[in-house]
Amino acid sequence: MTSTKKFMTLERFINEQEQLHPNATGEFTGLLHDLSLAAKLVWREVSKAGLVNILGTTHRLNVSGDVVKKLDEFADETVYRAMDHGGHVCVMASEENEDILHIPDHYKAGKYVFLFDPLDGSSNIDANITLGTIFAIYERVSKEGKGTLEDCLQPGYKQLAAGYIIYGTSTMFVYTTGRGVHGFTLDPSVGEFLLSHENIRVPKKGKIYSMNEGNYRNWDDGMKYFVDYLKETDKTTNRPYSLRYIGTMVGDAHRTLLYGGIFAYPGDKNNPEGKLRLCYECNPMAFIIEQAGGRSSNGKHSILQVQPTALHQHTPVFLGSEEDVLICEEFLSGNR
């Protein structure tokens, strides 16, 4: 008999998870349903981007100084509009917008906070490289009404849920609510996300390192020594490691989640705090990796312990197999 796993849709899975919480109001479930619709709408445009006049730039810079692509803009607006009217969210923040995004006055403000990177890896759009949408969900800390900046600047350990939608050879919706990490693959023929990766676990140790080694000359000595160590031949520790780097965090982190090893974007002489954003990229990915049994770090301690002080704050990031990240921390601290 064919396994019934393939018939578990994302919607059904979310509803069944809600039943595990007798006091649930359905608001959180509704929020995730709205997000799954946004994911399908963005996938539809990403999948035909080469066929319509949507590629290229808008000639506008976002708050981080990156050129905003047309598909970036579409994804940002699509996710916002899918989430703004359901009454589940009190405030949002996006990597593409300098300030927080308020819910329109004529819609109800809910109790959740939604932070997102609408299209991670957008600099690779024209090269048809893997892209993704990354999100984090928190419970508001303000009492009522419109959400505030304080609602958005919560440390990662307070996330209620985090996930990403990866638009690659197949489209996957991967998320966690603190009860394991699960992946759902979109079946375009029926328009549903179907459970394909249940209870994903990161291997304790991997054989892949994923980072932009072109920045090697600007790294500090600890980081250089760590990469040199990974490339040394030592059969007792399964070295050398293989380098695999896409240049899209969502793609590299997704592979690391499934296969293990380490993904890193450290600080360097030019960017001491690294390139990736704490709130939109690193916190959600760290939550996912840790929920899958892996480890996250800013080089000293878990990413999830960092208290954000700004919406677009950057941080060094190291994610992946527990043993590999621990060894990396030892090199960074000068203990190896």
C-alpha cells in the first residue's frame, strides 16, 4: 500500500497541530494559512520570471544598499498583502523596508508579529539561482492597538515559529513551531504543499562547508585556521570537507539542514558584523537549525540569545551540525 504521508497537506498538518493545543483560538493557524497562499503566489511569479517582464532592477536601493529587483518588490508586496487583513498580525517588518510595516487602520490588529525577507538571494534572480522567502513569528509584547518597534526587536529564542519557502528545482515550505522541523513540497498539479520531509534532523557531524571563501584574506586568523583545518586530509575525522556554496542563504542553509556540515558568513575586516541580517535571516534560520538538533552561533554563543537593537542589524552567523559549529567556535576563540 502506498504511504499516506504524501497525502498530508500543509493545511491539514497545521490544523492537526492546532488540536494539540486545547486553548488555541485559531489565529495562529489562520496566519500560517495566509502565508502558504503568499508562498504560492510568489512561486507562480518566480517560476515564470524568465518569460515575463519582471526581471531586472527597479533602480532603487533598499535600506541595506542593495539594488531592489522587480521580483523583490513583487514578493514584498505580495507577502504583506496576504498577511495584513486576516486580523492575526499587529505589525510586520521586511528586509526591503526601512521602518516597521503597520496594519492598515481598517483591518483588525492581532497578537502576532511577522518579520520576513521576501526574496532571499535576489541578487541571483537573473542567473536563475535558488531563491527563498524567510520568516519569523513572535507574540506581541505591546498590549493592544498597532504594533511597535519593540514588538519587532525581540531575541530569537522568543520566536513562536520560523520557516522558509525555497524556490528551487521544487518549491518547499519548511517550518517549525518548536515541535520539530517539517518540510512540505508543492505539487503544482493540485496546488497543495504535501508533507515530504517529516521531523528533519541535522546530522551531528557533516562533510560539507558552505561559505564565501573569496573573503578568506579579510577573515581573522581563527576563521582562516578553521577553514584550513576543514581542508586538511585526516581520515580519522573524515576530512577534508567539500566546499558547496550557492550564495543564497536559504539555499545553503537548506542543504546544511538536510546534509549537515556548516554554513557560515563571518565578519571580516570590511564588515565586522557580517553581511546577513539578524532579524530577517539569521534568527529564523538559527531557530530552525536548533529545532532540528543542530547548533547556531555568532561565534561566541547561540544567535538566538542576541538582543536586537535595530531592525536591520547584521551579525556573523554559523549554522549546522552541532560538532562542526562547536569546533568552529573553538577556533574563533583561539582554543585550537
